[in-house]
Amino acid sequence: MKVVIIEDEAFATLRLKKMIQNYNPEIKILAELESVAESVKWFRFNAEPDLIFLDIHLEDDLSFAIFEQVNISSPVIFTTAFDEYAIKAFKLKSIDYLLKPIVHEELAAALKKYEHFSGLHRDSRDLQSLYNLLTTKERNYRERFSISVGTKIKLVEIADIAYFFVMDKGVYLRTVQGSTYNVDFTLDKLEDMLNPSSFFRINRKYIINIVSISNMANYSRSRVKLELKPKTDDEFDTIVSIDRSAEFKKWLNL
């Protein structure tokens, strides 16, 4: 296996290099690159490696700028201290990551994952989509909802919401504590307002928070039947629809 390390911290590069060689001394490190400019130049004049270890913040720019200037199809393992939301995005895109400080067990697991998938579809890793996700203006997802309760207004934090659902032509949220409140948004609108790393629309009636899933079971026609907490009014309302099942499994990294 031939790899390239793109990292602007010399100590981090040295440590990663030693860990890679401890995992498999036969892995050949073709280059240790520190910047976007240096990386672009190297890839223009050299054959692509089997695998790239890529830090996000380099000395001259975000490392994704490399992919704007050269076409690279090599799979990537991110080595990053980036925020939790971005890390979840990496996993949803089937791109692995190592959160700094890197530990041996996680490096080994990432390399084994690469070895497992290296014979499959190299181009399935959607680097362009991930680049767009992280280099566009940061989206401001909803952090709380204001709910009218009689003459009073109650604030419900996103972290306290288990799921949203449609009932009797209205849209409601249910908190993790089991309280139910009407909201003034459609599920379509809510999809745009909610962080997709935490919330997923499973069918026409429900958008769920990942923390609300208590049990899952295979259902007919490759669907998934969910049990949520708090419990829903109808257990058959939380079956993931056929057209969303594949994406749902990707969302959970299944």
C-alpha cells in the first residue's frame, strides 16, 4: 500500500508515520506534504497513492482547496480536530476519520476499513460533496423552538426534542421527557431547519432525532421498523419508508 500524508504539524506527521509503520511496515509513505500549494504540485507530477491521510486546516488554506485544482480519486482518511458536526458528515459520506490525538486502535480500524473497501468502488467517496459541505458558508441550524402554551411562550431546545410528527393535519414535536407541543412548520420546512447529523425524516409523518431510537428491526421489503423513546401513538407510523431506507442506513452508518 502506498500512502501520502498531508499535515502541517511536523510532530503530528512523525507520530502518524510511526503508527502507520507499526501497523504494517510494508506500507510505503510516498510523501509528507505540509500545504495546499505543495500538495497540488506533488499530485500534478506524481501518480496517485492508494490512500491519503488528510488534515483539514493546513498552513495556507483548508485542504479541500487541493481538490479544486487537481483531480484526485484516492480514498481519504481524515486526521482532524474539526468540530463534531463535520466529523459526523465524514462518516455519512463513508469517509473515515481519526480525531486528534490519534490512538493506535482507531488508526488500525481505519486502515482495516480501507483494506476492506479498497477493492470496491474507489470513486464512491463523494469528496466534492464533502468539500461543498465544509467550504460553503456555515449553515445556522435551528437551536431551539418557541412554543405557544396558552398565553405563555415556552422555549424548547433542540437537544430536548425526540421527534417531530404529523397528527390530525397538524405538526407536533415530542420532547425526550414526553411532552407534546404544536409547531408552526411543515415537515418539509423542518427538514431544512434541522441539523441532518442529528435529525432524519423517516417517512411522510416523522422526523426523528437519532437519540430517540431505542430499537430497530428488519421489516418487509427491506424496510426498518423503529421503536422510539418516548413511545409513539402508533408503532406502525415509525417504519422507514422504502424510498428512504437506503439513505437511513447510510445515516446510521450501517
